[in-house]
Amino acid sequence: MATPDPSQVLGRITLVTGPEELLSERAVQQVRAAVRKADPEAEFSETAAGELTMATLGELAAPSLFSSTRCVVVRSFEDLPEESVSGLLDYAGAPADDVALVLVHGGGPKGSGVLTKLRKVASVTEVKSAALTAREYPSFVVGELRTLKVKIDPDAAAFLVQAVGQDLRSLAAAASQLAGDFEGQPITIEMVKTYFGGRAEAKSFAVADHAIFGRTAKALEELRWALDRGTAPVLVTSAVAGSLRSLAKYKSAPRGMRNADLMREVGVPGWKLDILRDQARGWDDEGIAKAIRLVATADAEIKGMAHDASYSLEKMVLEITRARPSR
């Protein structure tokens, strides 16, 4: 989100909705930047919606001795008391000219009624911070680095997501680190592996790849390394399940598709497609189905049905490599 013009936030209400906290916070900061641009001496204040009454809103929005321009941020808008709704809607119908009011709603059904009413008011602008889909995380990384004037190879962006995980703050921090350490150079997958190839999530996918390839010893070695260094067992089952699902999608995709179309069909980057192509030679549909059931069993065990998670994971690896029809 680019910094809006002050006229887009002053005398208006900015409604920030959605579960992605990083994106929501950036939207709030952009409003603040626009207010500061309009008046460097502007006053800034915050409150929780659960404490908001029209009296407190009036106090927060009132001019001070130093500036008549104000930016008021109301957090956790889903907790707005019912008795404050009508007053807020009245304010939305005629907001104060020198006040930028920001209402931050964390997503979910709570408070959806007042959101619906606010969306119909002319003075309200909504900024959504919807949860990203799996395919959108690499694009987020590309966008982060673009703002830092750095290019990144799409495969490198996808590997960074695999290595760091799907927490946007962590991904943003990783992108910033890469941009700073490589001084504007195009970021390649080799650069990402140098910095992040040893992360817990990446090790979980290494276990998955070795198991699906039938490399029992390597899979067990990576598994023990990961568990010894504190990798959560659920990350391992999640990685193996995800890799098997991708393999199933690859094998069921129409033959003869171009790589770009196949990547979209399966939902993986190019480098992962190459791995799947090699792995697919050793599997049939029955074997994949059996392997997926084995992962489901192990996942249930580590979530409470068994006392020894490491034993359950080792058994899963051994049985998956045995389920592979051809070696």
C-alpha cells in the first residue's frame, strides 16, 4: 500500500480488516505517514475498541494546544461495545475535517454487523489484509525485495518461503537481510540456501524428499538432525504430507503440459517441479495413497496418541520408503 494523499485520510475513516497483522500494521503506518505529511505537528493517539465510548472518542479527536490535526487508531475493533455502535455510525456520517480515524478489525465474524454498516458509508475506506494463500507467499517476498530495489529469482523466493515459513514478519525480515547483505545484487536460490538452507522447516522438507526418493538412511539422518535441534515433529509430518500431495497432483496432471502450465496446475515452483518429476518415476497411485495414510497415522500419534514422537516419525519414514513400489 502506497502512502495515501492526506485528503484520503483526513476527514475520513480508514477501516483496516483482516488477520494478517503485518499488513494491517503497515496500513495503519501509511495513514499516520499521510497525516504527518499534512501536518508535522499532528497529534497521534490510540485506544482499544473495548474502551471506546463517544466521550473518549471526542477526547481523542479534540484539538490540542499544539495542533488541530489528529490521527486516532482504534485497535481490536471487533470488541466495540454495542452501546457505542450508533454513536460511531453517526460520527462516520460527518467525521471531523482534521481527524483521521483508523479502525482495526482482526477478521472473523465478531463485529461483522457494524463492519457491514460502515462499508456503506461514503466517508469510509477499507483496506483489507486478507490471509495469503500458499501461492501468494513467494509473490509477497518478490514484492518485499522490489520495495528495497532488489530482484529475486522466483524459485529463490519460493525456497525462502519453504525455509522460513509462512509468517509474514519473518519473511519480511529475511528479505531485508538478503537485500542488505547482498547489496542490491539479484538474489538467487544459491544465496537463499546459503543463509536459510538449515532452517527447521527446510530440514523437514529434506526429510520428506529423501523419504519419497526411497533414501532411507539419508531421511533418517536428516530426521534425527532436525529433532535434535528442536524441530517440532508436526513440521515434519506437515512437510511430508505436503510433498506427497504435490506428487499426487503432478502424477494426475495431464501429460504433455508445458512447464509453466504444469507449475500452475501442481502449485509448485520450477525447481520443485524438477524434484517431483524425478520422484514420480518410483511411485504409483496406490503407493502414494498408502504413504499419505502413513503420514496421517504418524501425525495423529505425535499429537497425543503416542508417547514417543521420534519413534513415530522414524517408523513413518521407514514405512514410506517401503511403500515405494519401485526402487
